[in-house]
Amino acid sequence: MPYLLINDQLDVLKKELKTTRKEHLTRLLEQCRLYEDEVLPKEHPHTSITFMGMAAANLSLAYLLTEQDHYLQEAKRWIFTAVDYDVWGFGFLVDVDLSASWMLYGLGLSYDWLKEHLSEEERTKFLNKLVLQGNKIFDYGQDNLGHCWSTNYWQNHNWINYSGLLTTAYAIRSDYQGSEKWISEIRDNFQKVFEYLPEDGSNYEGTGYWRYAINFFLSAADYIRQDGGPNYFEAGFLKNSFDYRIYQSAPNWEENINFADVHDRRSSHSISAYYKIASEYGNGQAQWLGEMVRTKFLFREAYQSKIFPGILPEAFLELIWFNPEIEPTSPESLPLTKYFPDLGLVVMRSSWDTDATHLSFKSSPPGGHKQWKLSWELDNKNDWKTRSLTHYHVDFNHFILIHNGASLAIDEGYNRTSKAEVHNLITVDGTGCVGEKIWQEGDLSDPQLFDLNCKGIHNVWRDVPEDAVAQVEAFSNDNGYTYVVGESSRMYYPEMALTRNARHIINSECGYFIFLDELESKLAHTYTWRMHSERYAKEVSESQFEIVNGAGALNVFTVFPKARVTKVDETLVEEIMTPQRPDDIRRISLKTLLIENPEKSKNAYFLNVLQPKDALQGGNAQDISISSLECENSIGVEITSDKYIETFLFSDINYIAYGDVQVKAKWISILKDKAGNMVKTTRYEAK
């Protein structure tokens, strides 16, 4: 088998070092220069060592390309420092999880690339360590099938751990017969993984973990194909994965849309992954984004990202995976609206400009439809626990909104004790998901609970029953309208007796969004509409709040319920990032707008209009005007903007009778110009 990842392209790479790969070589050599000044501890440091394997890979490639001895000597310094450690990993799943697998990935590549340039003694020592560590992680996965990462097919630990081990397995295949057992098991694992993952390319763990794992995914697919196995680049997940990533980019391109566990808004770019995707699929948008990150965002991504070891150590992959034949293409030809059905994710953009409005909404079963269905089947059949949903938040019917570079409705980001109250959705009597009861058992300051949480066992989804799901009930993108309806009543405690919790978002492309929330129950409740931002909302009038944040602002017009209690408060979230850095605590202050029904009732209907606007030039002059509408069986709102008047009407009995409007529908929107001429209309006819 040719060199891993390089395959038979080493001579091609060398020939292009002075031309199309000149800048990538500079990046690689600059990264290698950083390693020369590193003092490497003789004892395992009290932190993650994932960076060490990547350093060895960078230095090893630099030697292959330049044949300069000092890169070989520096590579050996890093390699044999790691080889001399008794264990790989600190404090948590030592030898059998991410630290070990990152080492097996980077050092496996180094062994493959350098083994002909090592002495017999060096090669034997290196090989023995790889065999030792490989067997440790392989045996752990086999001994704990059904109850650890080895069968968590949808989670990053499965992909990274087995990709790391697969790298070493192929690297030492000719020297260690036992590697064939590893290869067979891991190929079987990835056959399941690519079968079980959603075809739409979405990732329930969020853009941060997409970025953390994607290079391992791409590497494993490359190895298996080169070894005569299936071409997993043809699988739906990989083919569509970049769609998920680009549509979860903030309009400024530097930041992300941070659903689920995303440590920060700058931890989601991987130039090397973009290059590989561009090359495999002839994807000009992936090449465009990779080049933008490399030339504009690289160092800001590196130093503000909270995911380690980060983007800089990926230099070797960037050089290998860059395909100069792919022409960068801006995304301006892509649709502005995108729906990912497995995750129930809907993205609406006003344009592809950096000052665009971007709204993302999601509503799905825990972990997405495909995982929820298949994991229950696997678990019931085998008495397993394959759902490791620690990174999935209580965010059904939740949304994120950005305009003109300003974050206006936000996610709390990384949070091990996720609750509904820290998301932009409805709580019922102060509670959210049925699984939140788990936090009554204790908090994660208990080391045992923290350990179980990190293993994916003690999390909010642990006891959630199979029928407790949320879903997108309807989605439409037609005739100048986009709307989505998410229904989540079964996600709440059964004793709440909810029969409906539906959020409707209607976008008529007039510069605002209509939010309608239906709450219906057999019992009376206090329903709380929550929206979190970076800045406090200011009350402009009894029916209008304004949030101003840098260059962007947001009007929140509260239309119904007519009798309501409103409050602006602060919500604090603090979480330990990783057990390997227990003092690294992430803190975020959410500025929360709350709207409640003043007296408990069985049913409540929240009708709000959210208008993003520019903050710096005539902010208030941009405001639309709002008038509430009400009759016996319908409520609604009339929205007047510069050019149009939109009439929106809703009926809980699925029949609207208001003036000249008589229609069988849950709601209807009618848009007219100022002269009263019909421009367009749409309706939702609930089943």
C-alpha cells in the first residue's frame, strides 16, 4: 500500500512545492519551526497530549518533502518522547479514548512515512509502543461493546478512536499480524457508521464537533477505499456534510451557528477538511471557504478557538489534500433557504453577504430522526446503550438569529447540564424536557457524576422514553414564503398533560419573522416565552422591546397574549470544558426576555414579530408598525412596512373568519401593496 493519505502522490507533491503548493509548504514549515522551541516533558503532562501526534505528523511530512535531516531529528524527538510515556491520556479514560487515538493517528502516519528512515532499534521501539497502545484501545472497545464509544456509532469518540487506530493498523500492517484483527473490526464499524448516519449530512453534536471529527472521517474513508473497500465518499453523509457546514456558517464566515455543544463561535473551521471535500466532489464552495479561512481567518481561529489541538497543527493535511485544479466558487448561487430533515434544521438567509440576516431553527428527536430510531432498535435487540447524547441540547423549537454581524437571539453554547430554560423556547411551569429530572439527582461537581457525564451516560437524555420526540411538522419554501412548524409537546413531562406545543415561523421576505407559538394542555399552566441575547432588551412600549448590539438591532413586537407579564433578566451558564482541564471553566451571561400569561391557563397563544434592523443609521426610522387583530375565533396581526401591508390570522379551530377572509386553515398570510393589490399569500392547513 502506498504512503497513507499521500497514496502515490509524493512525487507530485514535491514537484508542486515551488508553484501551486508553495504557500502550503510555507505554512507547514512555519508550523514545524514552532515545534523546535517546545520543551517536551519527560513525564506525561497533566493535560491532553493530542497535539503531540499532530506535531510528529507535520515534522514527518516536512522530512519526506524536503529530505532535510533536521526535520527527521525533530520528528524523532517528538515521537520518542511520546513513546517513552507509560500511558497516553490524563485523568480520564487513560489509554482508551481521545488522547490515545489522536496519538495513534499522528504517530501512525509518522511510522508509515518514516519507517524506512529509522534505525532498526528505533523502528522496533516505535512499533512495540504502537502495538501496545493499539491493543489497549482495541481491547477496551471490544470488552465494552454496547456500553462505550465502540458502539456509539453517531458520536465523535467512535469515529476518532477507530480512525486513529485504523491509521496505526495500516501503518504497521506488514510488521504486526495482529493489526488485521483491528482492521477487520474497524471496517465493520465504519460500514455501520456510514449506514446509520443521516443522508442529509447534518451533525447533532454541532459545528464544533463536526470540525473536531471530520478529518478522521475523511482519513478513514480514504484508507478503506485505498484498501479495496467501499467508497464511503459516495455515502450520503459525506456527500452532503459540507452543505450542513456552510449553512451553519454565520454571515461573517468567521463564526458558526452554535447549536449543541460548540465551545465558542470560532471552533468550527478546518481548512484541510474543506480542501479534501473540494477535491473529492469538485466542490468550488468548499475550496472557496478553505482559501478564505487560510488567508483571512487562520490565526484568529487558532487563538480564539477553544477546541484543542486546534487548526494550526492541521498544516500537513492542508498540503496533502489541497487540489489546485479546483476553482474556488463563492456560495452566492446557492439557495438562501435549506432544510435538513433528519435534524429538523431549517436555515433562512436574506443573502450571502456578510451583513445578511440569518435565522436557524431546529426541532427533532434527540440526536436526529435516524439515530433515535436505529439506536432504540439496536439497544432493544442487544441490551445495549448506543446513544451518547451528552453533546445534544434541550433545544427543540429553538432558534438562533443574526443580523448585520450582531448576534441577536443566541444559544448558550457548551453546556453539560442542558435545560430548556437556557434556550429560545417555551417552558411550562418553569420546566422543559422530561429528561431534566436527572439534574435533581445531583450536579456535576460530584466527580462520579461528572465522569459518567463525560462517558455519555449521565445526561439529560438518559431516561427520555422512545415516544418523547419533537419534529418538524411542516416545512415550505414556495411562492416567496418560507415557513416551518415544529411540534414538541411530547418532550415535556407527561404530568404536564400537554397536547400541543407548536412553534410556527413565517418569513414573507419582508425583513421580519412572524413567530406563533401554540400551547394547549389538559391542565392549567404558566407558559414562559424565552429569548436570550447578548444585550438586554429595552422596553420601548407595552408591545415593543428593542435589543441593540453593535451594528445590528432587533425589535420584538409582542402581539398576543393581550394580557401578559414581561420581564428582562440575566441567565448564567458555567461549565467545565473537559475533565483533562478541570480549571478551564466556560462562563456565559445570557440576557433574557421573558413573556408569560399572567394567570395559569390550559391554552395560550404567543404571537410575536421579530424585526432585525441596522443599529447605526436611523435605527428607529426602520421600524415597522404593528396592529393586533382579533375576532371570535381568530387572532392576528397587521404589519405595515415601507412597501407592504401583511395580514396574518390564526385560528385554533382551523377555520378563519375575519372580514372578507373566510378560509379553512390554521393560519393565513396575505401580503398586499400600499394600493391594496394582492402581492402573494400562503396558508397552513393543519392535518
